[in-house]
Amino acid sequence: MSNGRRVIGSEQISQARQRQRNLIEILPGDIVTAEARDQAERLGIALVNGPIEKPEPVKTDGATALRRGLWRRSPRWVAPSNRLSNSPRRFGKIAFVGAGGVGTNTAHLCANADMADEIALIDIAPGLAAAMALDLNHASGIARSRSRATGGTTLAAVADADVVLVSAGRARSPGMTRADLIDINRRVIQATGEAIATYAPNAIAIVVTNPLDEMTTEMLRATGFSRNQVLGMAGTLDSSRFRNALAIAAGVETRDVEAVTLGSHGDEMAPIISASRIKGRALDVFLSAEIIAECVKDAITGGGQVVALKKTGSAVIAPAHASVEVMDHLRGARAGTVPVSVMLQGEYGISDVVLGVPCHLGKGGLISVEEIKLTASELTALRSASEAIRARLAQ
């Protein structure tokens, strides 16, 4: 505008989020739309009246700049953290439906991080959730967490939760695929979804129960929620397994690796090689095509490897950390995209099926799906995964 005024709308807020900024300076005369204010509040982005006094820029001589550039290329270079804020939003209440390995480990991590005022554990086994809640409260004397835990057997305990993490249901046994659990766990999800819709209609539901993409679909049906409120924790876990495999193969630390896995949480998952990096560079700089293929296989079979070794039960620690990563994005502790399972509405040319894709999350759940550039084979794998999920649900 000729008078120097700016109109700050939702587009500018989205750009700030993508650039990992948690503050926008509002100068005298600027116009901020109501939609922009609402979106900024959801994302935890502060709108601060300016002008803000800025520190003098640090002047760097050429020798120092060169030394820093060489350091970034050295074997000891570490990618910067994607943390958004040192003071993220705190939940009022997180409810955990299922007090087994995943539920209790996630609750423990949330309590240690002081993520919520209240942590409610729910399980059909008499005394189990109450015992775990008491154990968490006892630990607060050491952790100094402000979170207080409760436990019970009734689904009404999800009442007024900001987030409900659902891990209840039967786990895999050796020889079982995730798809073998559809009929068994569907009834659990239906009952849980109806309770969430009744007692916590504003909650974000995070589904961990297997088969994850199919059960996320069932949760959408049972709650009647929009796709914004129902997420499946899948790509976070699969991406972590892929990063671990790549780090071991390349002989680097896992924090040197950025890798993402999309698609289904099962045999059709699609590790995205083109978008993955080791020390900021393409995978083939460090690894041969054969070794990369082995890493892909390791990510796909990672859950089955744990099941085969445990004999009874499946992975619990890695899924718990993956669940916390999703919650961190919801509360503004992490920035950027995170791979979660959501109902697609035309993104990547796919509609009406739940699939793991990169998403921006915020206070209200899903903000948007980011369509990253994929190779032809990666896009084919993603669409094949969607058809496999659609076929399993149809059966």
C-alpha cells in the first residue's frame, strides 16, 4: 500500500508458522484481520505491537564465516533443533484410553514434561489404571511435576479432555499382521469414540490402536468429528525407525538424520528417500542404493521385529515417544510438519481415505496437509497404500 500500511491475514500467519516464528510485529497503522488473530491464537503465535527494539546485528569477519561454513560440513555438524518455543501451551487434561505399555509410557513422558494439569488413565482391567496413576503421582515427588494423575475403568473419565490418546485394544502376536486386528479392535474404537463425542466433544483424538489407519477411520465414524480432530500416530513412529536405521548404516548420530515415512502404518508404508537427509545432504552421498533399500526394509519391519522378540505384546517405548511428538506439535513445542494419519480430501490426488502425510498441527488439531514434492515412484507407493487401506475396510 502507498501509505506503508500492511494487511496481515491468515496467509501471513501460515508463513510465520512455516518459518518457525512465534512472534509477528504489528506496526502502527497495520491492519490485522479477525481470521488472522484467531489463527495466531490457535498456533501460539504472538501478535506484538511494535516497533520492537532490535539488537545491533553481529558483524562477522570473512575468516569466521568460512570457519562456520566448514564446521557445518564436518562430521560433527548437528542439525539445529526445530523447537518452536521455550514456553509451549500446557494442556488442561490429557486422557489415556488403555493403561498398557503405550498408554502408561506416554503418560509418564507427559507427566515428566509437565504437559498437563491432569492425566487420566482408563483401562477395563480393574485396578490397573488406578495403580499406574498412583505410581505416577508417587514419582512426582522426584520429578517435581505439577501434573496429577487419576485412574479408573469408566470411559466417562475422558470428560473435558483437551487430548485423548487411544491405545486400547489387542496387540499383535508373532505371525499376526496389523490387518488381522481389524475386527477385534473395531469394537473398542467404536465404544471409545462414542464416549469421546459425548464427554469431550472438543478433544483432539490421537489413535494408536492397530491397524492404525483403519482404526483412525473408525474413530472418525464413531465420533462424527471433522478430520481436524482425529489424528493417527503412525508416520512419527515409522519415521523414527527409518532415521535410526539410516544413522546406524551411515555411522552417524540420529540427530544428524532427517527422514520421513508416509503412507500406511503397515507393509504399504512409504519411506520417502527423496526428502530424507543425512547431515543436510542426500542419502546417496553416504549410502549405496543397496544399503538404503535395507534401511527401508528395516523401517517397514521394525514393529514386527519387536513383536517377534517379545513373543507377547508389541513395541511400547518408541510409540510413546512418537505420541508425545504429536502432542508437542499440538501445543506449539515443535514447529514445522509432522507425519500423521488424517482423512485426505484431495491432497496428493487421494480422497476419502486415512493416510499418513506431512501435516501442520495446532491448538485445534489439523491445520493443513503439506503436499511435499515426491518422485513418481513415491507418489505411486502412496496411492497404492491408500487403495490397500480402502480394500481392507471394504472387506
